[in-house]
Amino acid sequence: TKKSVEMKNSMVKQMSALEQETRKLRANLASLKRENAHLKSDNHRMETELLSVNRKVIELEKLACEIKPSTNNCELYRRAMEAENKIKKLEMELGKALNSQKRSDEVFGAN
């Protein structure tokens, strides 16, 4: 009947629209996964650079303590070494977290 043909055509149009929307969403998801991978990489690079800068500061504070062993210079160095120990612990935790995230990404197919 004419009514059933109209319903069928309407359903075909709806299905086509849904398929097009699905393709668009899949493309957006792929784009977001790529962007997320880049952000993770940038974040890791910046964390590495920050740790490098922190270590250079510690070296300078150590030199200041050795050159002029005033209470202030050596106290700064002592605090810096405490911070370095905390940084090392955080690096280990970060490494564990990154490995865990990598395993999770592999399981769920994320990048």
C-alpha cells in the first residue's frame, strides 16, 4: 500500500541519516584518539624536561653549598635532595601508571 511504501522510504532515510552520523562520529573518535596520543606524548616530554631542570637546580644548589657552605646554601641543597628523592618516587609511580595506562589502552583499543 501507499502508506507502507511511505513508511519504508521514511525508515530508509532515517537509516541512511543514522549511518552517516555514525561515520561522522567514528571519524571524530579517531581524530580524538590521535589528539589524545599527541597530548600524552607532549605531556611525557614536558614532565621529562621538568625533571631535567629540577636536577640541574639541585646541581647548582650543591655547588653553592660546596663553594660557600653557608647555612642557607646547604639548607637549600638539603631540601633539594629531599625533593629529588620525592621526584624519584613519583617517577616510579608515573612509570607504573603509564604502563598501566598503556595496557588499558591496548585492551580497549585506544591510542
